[in-house]
Amino acid sequence: MQLAYRENLPQENWMYKPEIQLIKYNIDFQVDKWRVPPKRNNPFFYCYWNKTPGGEIYVGEEVYPLSPEYIMLIPPNLEHTPVQTAPFNHSFIHFIALPPFDSLNSIELFPAEKYKHLFRKCENEFKTSLSLYSLIFELMLQIPDEHFSHSQISDERIFRAWRLISLYSTQKLQLKDIAEKLNMSVSSLCHLFKEETGLSPIHYAMERRLEKALMLLADVHVPIEDVARKTGFADRYHFSKTFKARYGITPVQMRSSLTAR
């Protein structure tokens, strides 16, 4: 398996194109019984703000109270345990964010007083979505760079490779072209990339492609066949097989989960 072929690598004088997709939200959700699994480890973000206390998030031995004082951001793929201690009023957003945002490696807390004006329901769905997107970007701006795992990459060449693969994983891109651009051999690139990131370039590219697929699946107007094509898979069968191996459910089942209200 390879990243695919491309005649020329893109120039590196690009600007990041932030890709964030709301999945679901509820601004004023009264929770008498919180029906959530005892352990969660999902491929998307949770953003929580409790107008009244009554919930906690456990990550290992750490306890994070859900309180009116803070807006909480839980990154994807972080195993955590939600616990209800009393009925509470809850505001939440579930969203997908592609690199570099998805490399956040810790729960973040933000003073609610400063940002809660964006966590609101407006006169129509369009303006409500705009307000919530504004909130997400505002929170992301406040997170220190060192809280993102990509900032831990010490080799500048591997950081450049990470950035190229993050931005162009669904396009035609070949390992030998990346290696040549960085004046490295393919074997050195693969060895150092895994040493710095914990994943091979191929594995990392696949993770990015599947995350892009998650974002597209959240839009019910995009057929599954188009999701497969836009994320670089040969056909729907190959896409579905790879997707299920990664997430444990089929793309159709994931779409139902993402779009349920």
C-alpha cells in the first residue's frame, strides 16, 4: 500500500484550511438520567457546559467536574468516564476537527463567563450554527501549542512530512516524493516518522483519510460512494471494510450515529 502517485508535491507556502464539522448539539438539555456508556473513546470532540452542576468526567485518576464556571473540551480518542451525581442542565456540542486540531492530547477548561455568550440558541438554525462554530474556533485559539501532540515532533523534516500528509492524505501523494523533497530516503522517512509520531506514514495517512470520511458522513447529503471517492478509496466496498476495521461499525451505522438527534 502507498499513499498514491502525484507528479509534483504541493508547495509549502500554504495556509492551513481549518476543517471543523458540527455533528450535533443541544443548548438547553435537562438531564434527569444521563444515558451514556460507562466508558467513551470516540473519534470526535465533546464540548460541554453545565448551567447547573451534577456531572463529572473521569480520566484515569483525574476528576473534572461539569460546572457552570467552566466550558470543557474533551479531545477525540481520549478514554473517559462520564458520571452523573445529580440532575443537571447541560449544553453540548459534538464536532469533528481535522489536523492540527485532532492532535490535542488533554482535556481543556475555559472560563464560561468569557465564552458562554456564544453557547446559545439564536433566532434561527443558521445563526445558531455560526455562534457555535465561533465558540469552537475561539476555544481552539486559547489552547497552548504545546498541548497538541504535533508540537512534540522534534525533527523539522518529520514535522514537514507530518504537515504534508495531514493536508493531502486524500490526494495523490507518494512516499518517495515526500522523501525526495526532504532529502531523505524512504526507509529513513518511515523509521523517523514512526519514531516521532508512533505511526508509520501509511498508517498516519489512513487515519487522516478516515477522519475526513467521518466529517463527510456527518453530511447526509453526501452519498457513501462519494465519501469513498473523496477520501481516496477505490470503491465503497474497500472503504466500508477499512472503516469498519478502524471504528468497529460500518459507514452507514456511523452516519446513523452521527446524525441522530
